[in-house]
Amino acid sequence: MAQIIKEIVKDLKDNLRSEKNIISLTLVGSFSNPKKTLEKFNDLDLVIICNKLTIPFLSNLKKVTGRLEKDYSSFKIGITSSFKIGPIKVPSKKKQTIMIHFLIYTKEGYKKYESALTRFSFQHYKTLLGWPLSKINSVSSVSIKDLFNKIDGIPAMKDWIIKKEIFYLEPTANGVKVIKNKIEGKLYSEVILYSVLRLASNMLRTMKIYAETDLKMCKLFEKYFKMGSNKIPFEFCLYKKRLRGKGLFDKSEIKIIKEKSLNFIRECENILKKK
């Protein structure tokens, strides 16, 4: 893990240790891997489970985050942040960006707004403070039925890609706001790639197989799913690396990637429905 990520996580952990409203703080995603290095854009995903969503709590968290943005931004690296839950990128004007991405829920909201697929994934990560996520809500296994949920399952993925729409959750003191947004440009490309890689990973999870990295997941997918498009996840893994490093695809490339993603999703859907 990059030194700056270690420092931000430690700083955040030290600042939130005395916050009595926090039940659990967990680092999830790619930076839970100690070998993860910085790319052009970097998501630092942190799940917070709290007792209540209150104005003082959210204000204090934003205050802490604002200081982190100021203290850790440099000539080369820009620190940004987001409190919206969903695929989102808040870039900086620097050569590299680290986006501190808070996924904030109450215990009830975590069960309501996150699918079993996500909760199953998150419970594998080591907690930084408080309860492990497996204690908040334990998901023992992933079923084929779970892959067809409307939050982040196959129906949702097809809608994201075809309609170019995504739903965000925004925690407020008045409850969770659900916001529908149109997506385009680089974010749209990110969502397409995410959908394919997430679906491949979810299919492995139905077999109780959990991969720590995209590359490992792609190799396992090719091994266990002997289908015509089983190399698509690996191809999309390379697309993701390229997108994060060099920027936008052109219109013709996006069209091809979109068609490949929908063909892959439909083939997976057909396989799953036969089981």
C-alpha cells in the first residue's frame, strides 16, 4: 500500500477513534491489499456504520475530511472526497487523485440499501474501528437469486449500461436521499467495466470463491466458467487499467465495449437461469 494511503487511513482512524456515534469503520476495496500501488485515479473506500445520521456527526466528518484534503494534497497528488454511495469519481487537477469515498449507513440502512452481494463482499475486509461488518450483518453465502437483485444485480447492470442512469444514495440528517443521475464520459466507461468485473466476481461467489484482486478473479472465472465470452473479464480488466491511466475511450471504442458488456451479461444470465 502506498505510504500516503497508510498515512491518510491512520490519520482518519486516530481522529474518529473517539467518535461515539461510529459502530464500525472498515477499509474496503483495492487498498485493503497491502501490495496495491497508486494509479492516476485512486478510490479510498471506507464503510462507516453509525448509530444515527445527525447533523453534528456528518458536519464533523466533513470537517475531518476537509482537513485531510488540505494536509495531504501536494504538487503531484490531489485529495478529493465524496459522501455519495454509488459509482462516482471526483477528480483533481493534479497528476494523481486520491478520492476519500465514505459509504455511511445506520445498521438498518446497511441492510436496506446494500444487497447481499455487497454485504457478502464487505464482510471479508478487516475492520479499522469497532465491530466487523460480519457482526453488523452476516451473509453466509451468495445464491444465484442474489445475482438478480434490483439494487446491483443483473437487471440493474443492464439498466446502467442501456439507459445510462445510475442511482446514488446520499446520507443526510433527514434520512437517505435516493438520487437518479445520468452518466456519461469517463464515468459511463467506468460503470460498464465495473458491471462486467462485478458480475464475474459475483458468479464465482455463488461457488464460495472469493478473489482478492481483479486479475486473480479473471483467471478463476476462465477456469470455472467454460463459456464463449469467459475471457471478457480479463479483457475488461485491461480496459480498466488503461482507462485509469490514460483517460477516455473514443466513441467507437465505447460502442464496442458496450456491446461486449451486454453480450457477456446476457450469456451469464442464460447460464445462471439454467442452473
